[in-house]
Amino acid sequence: MTVPPAPTRGPVGLTGRPARLFSAHVARNTKLTPHMIRVTLSGDSLTEFVGDGPDQRIKLLMPRHPSQSLDALHGLTPRQMRELPDAERPVMRTYTIRSHAPSVGEVEIDFALHTPVGPATRWAIDAAPGQPAAFFGSVAAYDPPADTRWQLVVGDDTALPALAAILESPSAPATTYAYVSVTDASAVLPLTTRVGTTVTWLPRDGGRGSGDDHGASLVSAIRRAGLPTGPGYVWLAAEQSVARDIRAHLVHERGMDRERVYFSGYWSRGKAEGE
């Protein structure tokens, strides 16, 4: 999840308060499916973390090598960290918090596994209890207008953590249609949904960038989808070109108000993690 989003309705959260660096350590590492790992972070400061919405994004900092300390990074901005020499610069990636338990000072982050394995994915695979981590946060983009009667939520494997949190949100509209493209049937996760929610899983044959060319089935499914009339809202996150194509269909062919269609390219085909 490293390609900057291109929202129509602006993200909410960090505007109005400075970004804070939260220190943490790995509490648990859980393999949810063959294609998804959950890393639970814990720390005293996480009781003070303020969430902004179900798709709250953070800048996660991970040691570049096992002996690297993150303590010296306090007081630096993300931009200053990017300018550090390679040996001192942490791995920094954008991820979505899957859940937050302030009462016990924990956050959960789900990592979609893919090949080739980049430094953030490798860190998640190897993350062991006690290992350090930190993050700046947070900012959220999920922001349906008050008059929204229904919503369409669309994503691929990389968007599944945010999509799942949106479906659980008590503020979601009464009617929700969700379409999720995943690697194969083994990647399907049990989701907590409200009455009035319909989830369509679209398993592919193969991994990221292969099989059905990753996004073809997702684009086709949205083109065929029967959507209600009246004020709706769309939250869409996938490979950059797929997200762009689906948004164009919704706005230019279906006539949806572009201000009601949030879209984000979580990754870009042909580029390595972090590019």
C-alpha cells in the first residue's frame, strides 16, 4: 500500500493536529490465510492513539536490520527520515490499521503477502514478539456524505484490511455492496457485516499481477453490478490502473457525482514495493 491516493473527497484526520510518532513493539504475529499476516503491535503510547475512521492509514516504521534502533527517530518528520543515510533510514510504508484496542494499547495491521517479497512484507513475515516498530498516524479517507443511502465498497487483497473495517463500521449506510478480488479461495476471510450488506468474492487464479491480469474480474463485476438509485457513496482501492478504470466507469458511464467516489491506487503494476 505505497502508491499515494488520489481522493475526490479529502482525507480527514491529520489536518488540525500534528503527526505524532508512536513507539511500539510486536506482540503477536498471526497467519490469517496463506496470503495474509496480522501483526499486533503493543505499547503504552497506543492507549493515546486517536483513530479517525475505519480506513485509517499510518506511516509504519520498521527496522531495516535486526540491530537497528528506532529510538533516535523521535523528533524527526517523515520527510527528514527519508533523507537519512541508508544505514540509518528505517523501512517506511503506508498501511491501514485493521483494528485498535486503546484499553490495552494495541493495534492490528494486516499485511497482504505477494511476490516479489519487499522489505515491509519480509519484516511482517519475520516479525517476532518484542521486536520494535513505530508509526505516524493517522489519516482516514472514508467519508460518506450525511445523505448517503447506499454504498459500494471495492478492493483487492491489499485493500482487504480497510474494506473489512469499513464493513464493520456502525456509521456505514443501511445498504452496502462489497466486491473483493483475492488471489484464490483460500484468501477469503470471514467478515463481520451488518444486515443489508452483500459481499461478492472474486477469487483469481494466481498471485499479484498474474492470473486474470489482477483486475479484469473486478472491473467486469462492477460493470455488471446492479446499483440502486438515490444518493450513494463509493470507496474504491486497488491497483492504480484498476482503480482508475472503475472510477471512470462509475463517473462517466453511470453518471455518479465524482465527489461521492473516493478512489486510491494502493499499488502500481510493474513497480516494486515502496516505489
